[in-house]
Amino acid sequence: MPRASKRKSDAVKSSLAEPAPKKATKEVERIDNFFASYANTSIGMIDPEGVEKLCSDLSVEHTDVRILMLAWKMNAKKQGYFTQEEWRTGLKSLRADTLKKLKKELSELEREVAKPNNFEDFYRFSFRYCLTEDKQKSLDIESVCVLLDLVLGPYFRLQIDSFCDYLKIQKEYKVVNMDQWTNFFRFCQEIKFPELENYDACQAWPLILDNFVEWLREKSTHP
Amino acid sequence: MNNERKTIDLEQGWDFMQKGITKLKNILDGPTEQHFSSEDYMMLYTTIYNMCTQKPPHDYSQQLYEKYRESFEEYITSTVLPSLREKHGEFMLRELVRRWSNHKVMVRWLSRFFHYLDRYFITRRSLPALKEVGLTCFRDLVYQELHGKVRDAVISLIDQEREGEQIDRDTSAYYSRKASSWILEDSCPDYMLKAEECLKREKDRVSHYLHFSSETKLLEKVQNELLSMYATQLLEKEHSGCHALLRDDKVDDLSRMYRLFSKIPHGLDPVSSIFKQHVAAEGTALVKQAEDAASNKKAEKRDVVGLQEQVFVRKVIELHDKYMAYVNDCFMNHTLFHKALKEAFEIFCNKGVSGSSSAELLATFCDNILKKGGSEKLSDEAIEDTLEKAFKLLAYISDKDLFAEFYRKKLARRLLFDKSANDEHERSILTKLKQQCGGQFTSKMEGMVTDLTLAKENQSHFEEYLGHNTNVNPGIDLTVTVLTTGFWPSYKSFDLNLPIEMVKCVEVFKEYYETKTKHRKLTWVYSLDRLSYQEIKTQLNLSDDDVIRLLHSLSCAKYKILTKEPNTKTISPNDYFEFNSKFTDKMRRIKIPLPPMDEKKKVIEDVDKDRRYAIDASIVRIMKSRKVLGYQQLVMECVEQLGRMFKPDVKAIKKRIEDLITRDYLERDKDNPNLFRYLA
């Protein structure tokens, strides 16, 4: 787990340990009630069915990036599930203890994520969140493309489209690791696109990006 | 001793000395009958002795010491200087030389006459010795006055000698003019001859006329004018420059070029660079030639391509021999030329010919020489000599690991199919290879040769065992070669459905082997065996590729052990096969060759895999010791570590870094994306 998320859970623990004022206790109570309305009582968690219900109550698709943002806010560990503690963490910091408030805060959340420091953390989280198997370290190409489109698409349309095209036609890589994933974000931020003039393959860019750039350059000289 | 000795006064004594000195001057000045007898000398010496040993005030030591000096001064002023002043140029110089040698004679004699002064008077008072006084007189009086005139005269004399009547005071200007016309008129070899001759004459001249300390300076000037100024123009003369000399094998001129240019600063740099270009071009031409030959051959017949390649490697070896001799002889073993030769060979030795890498060509070349009935018929010595030369070429090939793998495959074939001339030979060749490339390179191959030797012993033990245990004898000749896993190329081992007779054989051998060893696992590798194509395939439980290979060698080759229906030259899945009961041969033993597999692809794949491991290991090793390292540095150290075996591609290294990151051996630094950290 990256340090950022550790810090967050520490913060949660300490705030829970303090003697809570009455108002806060009330809020926690309302958040817990809110949780209970979606939770699967047999496992004590909100399961995929519960998530789907929540989405429909919020009038968003479950594939909407805002749900991923919500998961980030909760620092959710397992895709499709929210534990009570994750729920408390997320909703408390969003100051949303009812469906109505949560709906309102969701658009606020989009702005929060877009702040540079948060975005990088969110970007890394989104990859990690998709690793569903034990000891899984890489994500298959298809998932990577969907995720890139979801997370970076609104900011770097051109790059995402051509990178996804490339990922689908190349044969060398079947999966992408976290390092390649984070470096693709760095690529979007640092490299002039589609000119690529400041891309230098002698730097430590992952090979997959060297190959991508080579493919792009080849394409632009022999269209 | 005569105590009653009569006191000699100064005037009387000096009169006597004066007579002696005048006689000496006469002897010096011209042809004369006069000479000093030992009696004369004794008399003169005694006079001085007496005058110096008289009781004061009659001890005239001081006065005699002064008169000694005055005698020289008087002679120089009255005789020597006037005779020099009236002469000029060469004559003045000749006179000077004569006067100087006269003066030395005069000093020798006079100092003998006055010798008694040296013994007591001079030592006691710490005065300059007699000889020194005499020589100093010449310096102070003659040299002081004349040295300017002398220098001018010497230079003018040198200039005259340089070029007849030409008088030229400035060496540089003189040679600069000469060089500028020669460079236009003369060919490079002629120019060099002239330059060498000039330098030689200049050197002689210096040793005749000038102090040796002037030599270096003067020669440097001449070299600068004749060589440095025109180096490029001279070396690159179109029809006679360095390129042309190399092309026409003008070894003498090249040696001269080396001698001349080795004397000027950085003079050899352009020569070695032209040498490198020339060798690289010749090598590249050989590659081109082999390519053309290979593509022509392909159109006719594929089988004989091997011969072309054999010729190619031989030509490369010849090229190497030739230019190594140039380096050693013409270029005096200079490191610059060794480096040039190496770089030139590296250029074309890594090109490969029509899809075959040079590593493979070289391995095939060695195989052809080492195998029985190969295309080369050579004596043992010639074999070792040729192979040693071939191994030298290895130094220029970056894919040494690929060579090793091909060599090992071919060695395995030679050993297992009994094609090798002899084990001892193989072993001594491996020793040579080991010297060239190191132990890790040859350890597996040495293991293979040892396996074979052991196998022969084992076979005779097995036959002995069968002799003692006649009840188990399967009644078929069975030869088993036990090989050590890991040394040998990986052979497919499959669950072959053996005919019953063979199953018995295998069991007998198993029993035997267990009597000899414990904790060893035998894995059987069958590669030879016999309805319809499909039935054979099911019976044998082999892939199409293997079945086709086997059936081809049994039914389509020289020996028709099986008859095939229809009787064609290729195997198709609809064919039928039958045991040829009519088959006989006049030989008691026959060999049924297997068509070679497409080994090349497998070798390349194997080497690629080994390289991945090698790069991984190298990166981990480096990072383990460095903990944090920049990307470029990591790549550099990795290339350096692996250079002995192969030249890793930077892309391949990057790929391995990606993989090591996934496997949590490395991580990228959070702040500097060009920095990697080792994760313990």
C-alpha cells in the first residue's frame, strides 16, 4: 500500500479514538444507518448488489468515474465491496450522512480529485483497485484501456486514444504493471503530443513507452 | 740533496723558461724539426721546482703562477687572434679548429712544465688549477670575441651544404619551400623518401657541427615543415597516399610512413584511421561477396551453401593474418594499430551472411574442420592452427554466447554420431577455446567430452556384465551412452511405445546401471525406429515433424530399410511403409543418417532465453551492491559485465528492468524517474 493511503487510515483511527462530541456521534449514527440500508447483513459489507442499488439511487452508472472516486475517498480495498469502516471514512470526510447530501457532494468530489496532488494518488489508486486477485501485480491490456479512458480520458483524449490503439495492436505485452501505468501519466504530463520532440528513449522510460513512441513516429513518417 | 744549491733569481729563471716556451710555440706554429726531449722537459720542470722551493724572499711561486697565465695571453694576443681576425667564413672556422687544438696541446705541455705549482702552491691557496687557467684564457680571449662570427659562419656553412650554392639562414623557411613544391610534384612514396633523406642528412649535420642539445630542436623543425604541415595532403594523395599503399601492399612504404609519422605529435592518428577504414572496407567486401555467392547458389541448389560459408570464414582468417602482420611489422606492434584492426574487424564480423550470424558461420566452420568426412582435409597440426585462428576472430564477435551454443550443438552431433576425429583432439581444441574465452564458456563442452570417454568404459563393463549374466542377455546388440543432464543440448524425451525387444533391452540396462550407481535417474532418449503413416505415428507417439524425419531417413535415403508406397522422395501422411526384408549390404555395419533438424531456430531461442537470465542476474548483482543507481549507469555497468559473452541490446535491458519491477526486485524512485532502487 502506498504511504498516502496509510496516512489516511491512521487519521481515521485517531479521530475515532477521541471522545466524540455529541453532534459528531449523531453524524456517525446517521452514516451507519445510511450504510445499513445498502449492506448485506450476512457479510456486514456493501456487496456488488448494494453498490448497484446505491448507484441507481444516486442516478449514476456503476461504471461512472465518480463511483471510482468515491471508492478512492473511502480508500476501498476490494473492488465492488465497501466495509463499514471504509464507508465511515469516506462519508465522514465528505460530510455526507444522507443520500441527498452524498449526491450533492459527488460533483464536489470531482473537483477535489482534480487537484494535482489528489489526482496522482487517485490515478495510482484506480490501478491498484482493479487488481482483484491475490498477488496480482499487473492488469491485462483490455482493462488498462478501459481504465485509462475512464480516468485520463477527460484530460488527455489524444494520448489515451492513440495509446489504447497501440496497446491493442502490439503483441509484446499482455499486461501492464504499476510502473508502466504511472509512467504513462508522467508521459501525458511531460511530453508534447503529438509532436513528441522532447521524448528521449535514452531516458529510463519503460520500454513499452519507447515502443509506443517508435510506433507513432513510424506512423507519422509512413502514414 | 744539495744544500749548497745556488739561488736562482726570477729573471734568470724565467729566461730559461722563456726559451722552452718559444720552442713550444715553434712546434705549434708550423712544420719544424724541433721537439722536446725528456731531458728538455726535466730541465724545465726542475727550474720551476727550484724557483718554488727557495727560501723567501726567493720563493717565486706567486710570480710564476702569474707568468704562466701571461704566457697564454701573450701568445693568443700576438699570434692566435690576428690570424683568426684576418680570416672569414669557412676559413676562419678551420683556423679556429686548428688554433683550438693547438691551444690544447700548449696547455698540456705548459701545465707539465709548471706542474710543481699544482702540487703545493695552488692546492694550498685554493687557486684555479693550471689546466683550467690555460683553457679559460682561450674562452675569455678567443671565444668571447669570435662566437658571434663563428655561429654565423657555421649556419652559412650548413646552408651551403644543404643545397649547393643556396644560402638559407632559416631552417624552417628552407624546408617549408622545399615541401611546398615536393608535395605537388611527388608521389607519396617519393615524398617520404625525400623527407626521410632530409631528416637523415640533417641529423648527420647536427652531429658534425652542433652541440647535441640542438639536435632535437632542429629535427623537430624539419619534421614540422616536411610532415606535420602536409600530413593530410600527403596521406590522402589519390593515387599514392596511404589508401593506395595499403591497396597495393606497399609494405616498405608503409613502414617508412610509420617511421616518419611516429615522430610527429599525433602523427599516427590519421594513419591508423585510414588503416581501419581500409581493413573494414576489405572485410565488408568479403561479406558482400559471400552474400552474392549465397544468393546465386540459392537459386540453383540449397544444399551446397555450406561451402560458400566455409570459403568466407577462410578468407576472413586470411585477411586477419595479413593485416595482423602489417600491425606487427610495418606498424611496429603499436597499440593504435591493434585498436584500429580490432575496430575494423568488429564492424564486418558482426554483420552475418544471408541470414546466418557470424557466430553461426564460425561454429559451422569449426565443425566442418573437426568432423570426419567434412569438407576440409587437413593434418592434425593444420587443424589446430586453423582453429586457433578462427577462435581469434571470436574476439571481434559480440554474440560469443551464440557461438558457444552452436559449437556445443555441433560438438554433440560429432560426439554422439561418432563423427569426431578423436576425443583428444576435441579436448585440446576446447583448451584453446578456454584460453580465449574463459572457463565458463567451455565447462559444459568439456563435460560432454568426458561423458563420452566414460560411456566407452561403461559400454565395455556392460558387455562384460552381459557375458556373466547370460540369462538376461536380450540377444540384440545394445549400445547405451549415458549423458549428464545439463551438459548436453536438451533432447526431447518422449514416452515412446517401444517394440517388445527394445523394452527388454532397456530393462536389462536399467538393472545393470543400478548395480553401478545409486540415486541416479535414467531418462531414455530414443531417436531411431518402423504400416501406414498414421499407424506408425500412433505407435511411436511422436509429432509429425519427428515421424517424417525418421521415415525419410529409413525409406528415402541411401539405405532403403523400409519400402515406401508410393516410391517418392518425400514423406506424405497418406504413404504406406513396409519392412524391406530384401535389404542387404556388403558392409557389416551401416549408418543411417538422420536429416538434420532445423536447429538454428532452437539455438537462437535458447540463447535468447539464456540471455534474459544473464541480464536479470547482472542487473540484480549490480543493484544489490549499489542499492540506488541511475538508469544510464545501470545500463552501462550491465553491458560491461556481460560484454565477455555478448553485447546486450539496450532494449533488452530495459525490458528486463520492467520485468524486475513487476517482480519487486526494483522500484523507480518517487522523485527522480531516472533512478532505480533495489528492493531487498
